[in-house]
Amino acid sequence: MDQVLTVDFGSTYTKAALFDLRKSELIGSGYAPSTVDTDITVGLRAALREISSITDVGDVTSLVSSSAAGGLRVATIGLVPSLSLEAAQRAALGAGAKIVSSVGFKMTVKDIDTIRKSRPDIILLAGGIDGGDEETILHNTKALSKSPLEVPIIVAGNKVVAPDCVQILAEEGKTVTLADNIFPEIGRLQVEPVHEVIRELFMNRITHAKGIDHVSEVLNLAGPIIPTPKGVLDAAQLLSEGTDDEPGMGTLVIVDIGGATTDVHSAAHGSPTKSGVIQRGLPELFLKRTVEGDLGMRVNAGTLLERVGTSNIARLAGIASGKDEPPAEREITDYVQDINRRPERVPRNIRETTIEAAMGRAAVHLAVSRHAGTLREVFTTLGAVWVQEGKDLGVVSTVIGVGGVLTQGRYPRYVLEGALDNSKSPFSLMPQQPAMYIDAAYVLFGIGLLAGLFPTEALRLAKKYLLSM
């Protein structure tokens, strides 16, 4: 099999890329507005026509991902917010989900209404280590069983009462699946069983409910449709670990700067690298994904400006220009308001281009700093100690940037350098001196799709098309 077509149905655009695996070449790519609300195949055919102008697509083998129609929307329910609820959130994010609501402790009528309004595709119910608290998950189960919610529920809590929870929900007509406890004991997470259940639900129910499975009428599918973020995590793992025939790139971070969110994916254990630092909190997974919903370049540009401050954006824009002549703060606020109203708006002059670069750098810096975790000094009877919560990414080998501000902007390296530590603190957890790349050819989604069936070929493609900064 030489040629494989990869397709991603995004919330805004449908992207298609045709690869020649034997030659390690991107043959052609196409983009078109997504049409999931009407007929998803309309946008797909438009994207394929762009490739067909270069080469005959024919009956080529295809692999597909999707975040259209809201992506994979999951509501998480747990016990203690910093423990089982956090574990549920990590499990959902690692499966490629968008978390639309989260509830800790015992649910109330208001919590049920909040979940209903968030329109989840799946509810993930966790709570209690094995042999631990039983009362809370049973209370939440009964609340869900009497609720008007009609979406699939995954029970992944205390194994002592989890089967009882499944029975209670099933007796009330709910669609329910039992999975192993996400947080079976203090200091241990197990997310793969939940990931498997989520994958099955996404393939067998959710793609059908959203009309995405109609792509089989147009494409010769070689595998299941997967959530787009799961594909990026698969790409991160492949790029990091490599294959038997092709070495990987080592530990890495992928930063995806979008219009509504900035997503960060890491492939690194993140254990403390500095002497005298103690790791606390939930154990970190090698593959981790975080989504910063307040750091977007279009839909959430106003929120990003609030987080960073107009004066800081002006300062960063001045540095980007190399002339130390920052734009006026009013100029920045006017531009942000305009792109909030018209997300398709692009920079029209060099001043707006530097504002874009400043916003991109700020979004990257905030998103990676949140993903990386924190160090804090704790005083004990034996004196002060440093405690790490989250991942230490200081020594990661590689940072890869994805997004229009990098591929279409004038200052891609400046934007991506926002992922690096700029505090010079010996206790920084952000990357220090990694190699840096950008996905200039928009191939990363395809690399993730190819990773499962053609890992070596996918890795070679990535190495060829990722652009070194």
C-alpha cells in the first residue's frame, strides 16, 4: 500500500492530506469549510477536489479523525476535586475529549441541570479508591438514574460498589458501561480501560449520532474514526518514542494555538530533575493533554487579552517588530474587538502582524506554564523543602508548534519561544533548550492517523515535513 488519504473534520474546516508512504512524500492537501450541520460529505468532497486537481485520489485507503459538531463532549463526575475528579478529567482529555462540565462531591439538582445544559456525549462517573468511600458515588449514581439525561454513562470508580452503580443505572433505562477504577489507589492512575470504552462509544454511537459516519459513503476507511485530539496524542507518542526501524525525537511538547483554545500535549514522564525536589499530587501520565479554553487567537482573543494585559501585549509586539516601537494600547483593543466579531479577519499591516505575534507568544507561554506544573517551597519541622506538582519539562528535547499564527505569521520562532522558560529561575519547570519545529505543512493530524497502522512511515514523514526553527 503506497498511498493513504488522511482526513480531519474540524469544527471549522475539513482538512485532507494524501501521502505516498513508500516515497515519504505529501502528494497534496485540500481544505474546505466543514458541513457537518447539513451533510458532512459536501465539505469532504470539496476538500478532495483540491487534491484531485493534482492527482487522482481514486479508491485510496483512508484514515479519519473528527472534532466536528463539538468534538467528543464529556462531563466528568468525581469525589475530591484534586483527586478522583482530576483523575477523571485527565482520563477524558487523554481520550481526546472536550470536558464540558465537571462536578465534585455529592451532586445537587443544580449540578444535574448544569450537566444537561452542557450537552455531553458521555458522562464519566468516578469516585473513591478501591475499598474507600462508597457513599458519594452511590449518591451520584442515584441522582443520575433519576435525571432526564439520556447519554451513555461510564462507571469507573470504587470497584466495591461500581457493579451496584451499573445495576442502579441500568434498571432506570440508562445506557451504562463498567470500566476499571481510574484511581484505584493513592498514587496510581489507570486510564487505558476507560480510554478503550470511550473509543468504543465514539466509534459505535457518537459518530453515528453526529452524522460523521456518512464519510464511509465517500471514503474507503481502513480504521475507525477517532477524536482529533487523540490523533495528536498518538503523533506525540510516535514522535517521542520512535519505532524499531526509526529513532524518535525524545521527550517533547506539542503546542497547538487555535482560535478558541491553546492545547498542549506532552510526551515526557516529567519527574523532578533537580535535587531536593519532592513530587506530590496525582501521578503524571507520560502522555498528557491540557486545553486552555481562555487562550484563543480569535473567539477567545478578548479573554486572552484580559489574562495577559494590554500593556504586556504592547511590549511583546514591540519586541517582535525589532524596533521597540510598541503599538498603542487602543490599537490593540480595537484589533482584538474586531477579530472577536469577525474570526476570519487576518492582519492587514505590519502593526497588526506584530500584535498577532505578541498574542500568540503570550498564549503559548501561559498554556505551557500551566501544563508544566509548579514548584513551591514548603516549610516543615526539618526545614524548607521544594515540592513539585505537575510535570517538570525543563529538559524536554523538542517543542513543536501548530497553528495559523505560526504557519501564516511573520514571526513563528518568536511566537514558539513563548514555550521556553524566560525567568532564568533554577526552579522553572518549563522547557529550557529544546530543538524547535513548526508544522508548516499541516501534516501532524495525518501523522497521528498514520501512527497506528504505519508508524515507521509516519515518523519518517514527520521528520521530513516538520520545519526546524
